[in-house]
Amino acid sequence: MVSYFNALLYGVGGIVAAGMALLVAFQERLVYVPVMPGLTKSYPITPDRLRLIYEDVWLVTSDGVRLHAWFIKFFPKCRGPTVLFFQENAGNIAHRLEMIRIMLQRLQCNVFMLSYRGYGESDGYPSQHGITMDAQAALDHLSSRTDIDSSRIVVFGRSLGGAVGAVLAKNNPGKVAALILENTFTSILDMAGVLLPFLKWFIGKSNSKGPKILNFLVRSPWNTIDVVGQIKQPILFISGLQDEMVPPSHMQMLYAKAATRNSHCLFVDFPTGMHMDTWLSGGDRYWRTIQQFFLNYVPEKIEEKEPSQSKNLSGHYSPILSTSKL
């Protein structure tokens, strides 16, 4: 009996030690992937290739890191909404250009695409603290521009970008008009158990079991589940139910947390949507959903918006859009 108990303790200790070693050594490589396998860090294409009107923008963050971004306009004097787009954790902004091209056409908006530090042509190395400063630098730049309507800045984040966007929206209620979260996780702590299942007993945030004794080792926790409940702006949650990377339950938990304090939360799911292609598989319904969100919450004349109601696609007013209406 004693030998069995000792063996069990040694086994558990070995798992904990292995988990600690993996987290310490490889966590940044799992969370931030500026270069995808088989590709280079440089941009494979630029907006020129897609005949988009754009400018290269260079920013310097509060800690002195030089960042690159593309500001793409629907047309030169477009005063429509401006989308501040935050990408997923892997690859660079060039890999999202086809989606952005369609976004411009369907939503008639401007789009600001930021390369996080360490990504694309930006300097530095990615971290949660650093990328949070990157996002703030991008928003401050947009807010100071005179060629856009700075009252209509919408933050749009997918996956890791949703975690980035949520923090930015919470910290800037006067600068961010609305927030869109797509296929975003509740926290990196919860995702650790998804990527490495044996860790779910030792690390986690929302619904994990076990003592969670390894949480302190995570340098980029991105606790979106804590942040989203503090956001005051309207939030659109877009969930692909076939997401193979982030369990769709994460988006449901984020929505539930936000909706308890924010009456302007809308949740829309897409049955065939995967992690990266919900915008494509969702087809016309995907773009109509965002377009309606813009019409409700970032209209051209803000004073004409009903402050306590939102109009769904059926023409009825409701604080929350049911997925069956879209």
C-alpha cells in the first residue's frame, strides 16, 4: 500500500514537473507564432496586390518599440466606421488581406491593421504587456487622425486578437465605440488544458478542475473572461460552432459574463464556421450581421441612435439579438 501511494505521488510529481518545464520553456512559442511553418516573417503580399487604397503607418509605443501597420481606406475620403483589426496569434497581417478586402466592400469602412511587436515588420518580441501597449498606440494614432470620424472606431478581434481588443475597449470607453469578438478564448489558462489535456488538472481559469497550481507560471494569461464583464460598449460575439482551435463554449461563457452587466451584447453563431473561416463559411449572413451591428451602434449621426434599444434584422427592438433572427 505504501509503495503504491509513493508511486502515485511520484507520478503526480512527475506530471507537475513536466508541466512546469513545458510552460516555462515553450509557452511564448505556443501563444505567439509570428512565423508559420514553411513561411517567412515577411509579408507575402501587400494591399497593392489587391488594389487597395492604403498607407504604411509607423508607430512608436510608450516603451519605445517601433511598430508597422496598414491603414486601408474604402475610398480616399471615407468617413464611415473605422475598424481597428487585431489578428490571431499565428502569421502576420498580410495573411488576412483577402478577408479585409471583402470587409471593405461589404461594410464600406476603413480598416487599420496592426502588426504586433515581433510580427511582420514590427520590432520587438511579443508578450501580453507589450501587445497591450501596441494596441493602445494604434488606438491613440487613430483617435488623433483628422481624416476619419474618430467617434466611429470599432475594435474587431479574432482569437488572440479578441483578447487584445477586449482589454483595449475596457481601458478606453471614450475612444472605442463598439467591440466585435470572434472565436475568442476565455483565457490562455483555459486554453492550456485544450492544447495539453493533462494540464487541465493543474492549470485553468473558468471551469477547470484540480488545484490549478501552475497558473502562476503563465506569463501571458489573457484573462478575457475577467475583462469582458467590465466593458461598457456594445459587443458583438461571433462564434463558429465548428471551431477546431477554441472550443465554442468559450464564446458562450464570454457572452454570458458580459451580458450580466451590459445590455448591448449580441451573440450570433454560425453552424459551419471554423476558427479561421467563419467569415467565409458564414457568407452573406456573416456580413449582414456586422452591418446591422454597425447601423445599430455606430451610425453616422450618433445623436439619432436609440440609446437603450437595438433593432434586430426582423425590425423589432431588443437588447439582445437571438441567433434565430439572423
